[in-house]
Amino acid sequence: MHPHLLAGRPPPLPHRRRPFTLALRATLWRTRFAVAAVFLGLAAAGTVQALRPADPPTSPVLVAARALAAGTPLTGADVRLVRFPVAAVPDGALTDLDEVADASTAVPLAVGTPVLPGLLVDDDVRGPPGTVVATVRFADPAVADLLSPGMRVDVLAATPEGGPGGVVATRALVLPVARRASPEQSALALGGSGDDSVPVLLAVSPDEAPALAGAAASSLLSAVVVP
């Protein structure tokens, strides 16, 4: 271009940068929907948290920490405390490790089963609620070695002369022997004669106990394992 033509043109305007606020407004306008979605999500989360009901009150309950066989002497490794909703705590549930000191399981316990007094025995031998405990000697001393705590047995009585026998106790629960019986206690065991056979502790109904005692005085006792 000729110099005389350039001389008649105004000088070019200096380049001006867009103000920062204008650029910010433009960016926010372009992303307005995404920003709105974020704020709506935060508001919804806050609403859900505010409407969430409070956790129900809980109480500690002692449960089996592992599968326990009947007759297991309990230690701190066998039980643990778990928090139950107060409304779901079983009646009589134990809440302190000291409450199972010197106790053994009367029946098998699965993992997580609440430990209840009726499921344990200690030096004061007790059966489940609604039962009484009878100490029984069977005619065959080997029977005691074959029975394990937690088993259920029917007790049969037969006359020494070989007459027909009868059932004197049904589904009696075999209990752990909390401590070795003294010679005097062994001699007093139902069906015993003072010999060295091992007595068996059975939890039976109060109605069956008299019949069991009567049969022990005049009959030979045997046991049949039942489910």
C-alpha cells in the first residue's frame, strides 16, 4: 500500500483485554445448569439427613463368640458383647462377662446366640426353665460314656425279671456334670447301688421325676437317644 494512503488512516486502537468480572460472568452463564444441579444435590442430601430417624436405643447383650458344644466351660474368648435394640433384647439376657464366670453351656450354642441363664449350668446345677434335675445311674455303666451334654434321651425302665419295660421320662436333656460327685452323692443317684459307674444328670419335667425315682428303686434303667 502506498505511503500517502496510509498517512490518511487513523492509528489502530490498542488491544484491550476483557475485564475479569465479565469473563467470570460469562463462564458462570455457560455452566449455570451444572452449578444449579450441584446445589440441588447438596440441598437434597441435607434434607434426607434431616429427615432420617434417630437410631433406636441399644443395650449390650452377651452372645456366643463361636460355636459352643454343650458342656463347654465358658471363658472370655467364648463370648462377646453385642449391642441389640432395646426392644429386641431377650428376657434375662446377660450383659456382663462376670455373669458367666465358672459356668458351662447346658446345650449347644451357635455363633451369635444370646447367652441366657437357662442355657448355662454352674456348680448349682439347673436345667432349662420348667424342669428339675435328676441324677440317674443306668444299668449299663457304659451308657454314661456314650451320652454327651445336650443330647435328648427317653429313659426306659425294665424289671430285673425281664418283664415288659416302660418309658418313665421322654426327651430328658443330658446336662453337663458341673463337678464330680462325691461317693455319698453317687450312692444316692437314682438307680444306683454305690458302685463306681458314672451318674448322669438329666433335666426332666416335674411330673416325670416321681416316676423316674420310683422306677430307679425297682427297675433297671436304660436310655434311648432321640432327636
